[in-house]
Amino acid sequence: MSVEILNESGVELDVAEFARLARFIMRQMRVHPQAELCLKLVDEATIAEFNHRYLDTEGPTDVLSFPMDELRPGREGEPEGEGILGDMLLCPQYAAQQAPTSSRSVEDELHLLTIHGILHLLGYDHAESDEKQEMFALQDRLLADWRRVRAGEAVP
């Protein structure tokens, strides 16, 4: 899997950790091994500009996802689709501000938003109540699995 992490946020972060997380989530979601993902960590002004340009929404946000080849999670017994998963923008400053409201550490918030963005690239959404329930339960499970992996435990 090709995962490119660009840190243009002005915040010192472990980009290798983001790459490991992205690869882990892509494997868990059975994304084709040759799929490509670019995650750009940006400041609030940059994400606000993209939020306005592409979603016609004012102000900064936490994460934006731009799917490319409309890849979907692989299913057991079916071949995985090849291609470019897409691009994501993630704003660490915004995530740091919202982490306390979710009772999460900044690190967990950043990891959750990375997972959230990848799920959006894979076609998940949370516009409807049932979609939100499915997506949020999946991202919570994936975050818990990631924590176990980081702690050296096996993932069920």
C-alpha cells in the first residue's frame, strides 16, 4: 500500500505513526495492497479554504476526504479493487480543540479522524441515522483494534 503523509500543519507530529495507522486500517478494510492514499496535515486556514471551495461551508473543520477511484472495502471471497483510494486533509489544531469535548486525548482524536477520513474514502457516510450508527461503530472498533496493536496485543 502506498501511503504518503505530508505535514504542512506547523505542528510536530509522528508522520510514520499516521502511515502505520493508515496501512493498518486499509488492511482491516481489505483495501487492495496496491491502493494509494495521500494524507496531508494542514493548518486551520488551509482546511477552511478547502471546506469553502469544495463543501461551500465557512470555517475550518477536522477532516476532509476526496475519494478518487471509488474503491470499496473488500469482501471475503471477492477480489479487491485496485486504484487510488484518494486524498485526505486533516487539521491537527482543530482536532486538538475538539478532543476534550469528546473526552479523548489529542492523539486518539487524530487517530479517530484518520480512520473516519479513510472510511469516507471507502464510501461510508453519516448523513442518515442508520449510516451514522454503522460508520461510528466501525470507526470505534477500528480505533480499539489500533490501540491493541500499538499495545502489542493481537487483534481478534
